[in-house]
Amino acid sequence: MTRHVVTIWKHGLTPVLPQPINPALLRHAQQRAANVQNRIADTITRFAGSMAFVYIHVIWFTVWIASGVEAYPYGLLTMIVSLEAIFLSTFVMISQNRADAKRQVIADEQWRTVKEEDQQNRELLELSNQILELTKAVHAKIGPAPGESVR
């Protein structure tokens, strides 16, 4: 434990710990990163969702209009922005598909865990029943303990 976390606890504050990494998500990310197209799409999506993207567009539109590259109603600019919107909407859908795939990976992992736990519970129940039967057999063999009433 780091000295920083101990200091935070002494002052009554809850420490902020990093989120644990789900091994299934880590495998999914590694598989996704192995594909060049996925890496390109992820990079574009990450950039398009940033404030740098917004600032670049504000500057671009301001310079385009202020410098008089074309006259109003800015047909070329409109066409360029429309094409960009088409491609960005595609990248948004790719991003949503990626998020859905992550959710599916987590759901599959949780389902496997539930099935394993169910099997373990069945085994524990079977062991408990065997212990109960053995206990009954021992009590039947040796009889009731002194002072214990017979039922």
C-alpha cells in the first residue's frame, strides 16, 4: 500500500483505486488490436470524440469563411462537411458495435461463472446430503447420547 493511500485513509477520505481489468476484456482488446482496420477505426473514433476535433473544426470553418475561399452559401464547404458527417456516423456505429462486443464478452464471462457456481452449489448440496445421511447412520448405530431424548 502506498504512503499516499495511507495518508488519505488517516484523513477520513476514501482512496481512489484503479478499476481492475477484466481478463476477458483484456483478451478481447488484444484480439481487436491485432487487426489493422480496428486500430485505424479506434484511432479515428477516439480523435473524433475529442475536443481537439471540435477546436480544429471551429478554426477551419472560421478561416474558410473569413478568408473568402468561396462565396456564400458555401457549397463546397457544405459538401465536405456532409461527406465528413457520413464517415463520422459510420465510425460512431463502429464504436457502438465495439461497445456491444465488449458487453457481450462480459456477459459471456458472467454466464460461464454462473454455470460454474451452479455446478459447485449442486456438488456442495450433494456433499451436505451425504454428510446428513452419514450423521443419521452414525446416530442410529450408536443410539442417542446420554440425556438426549429419543424421537
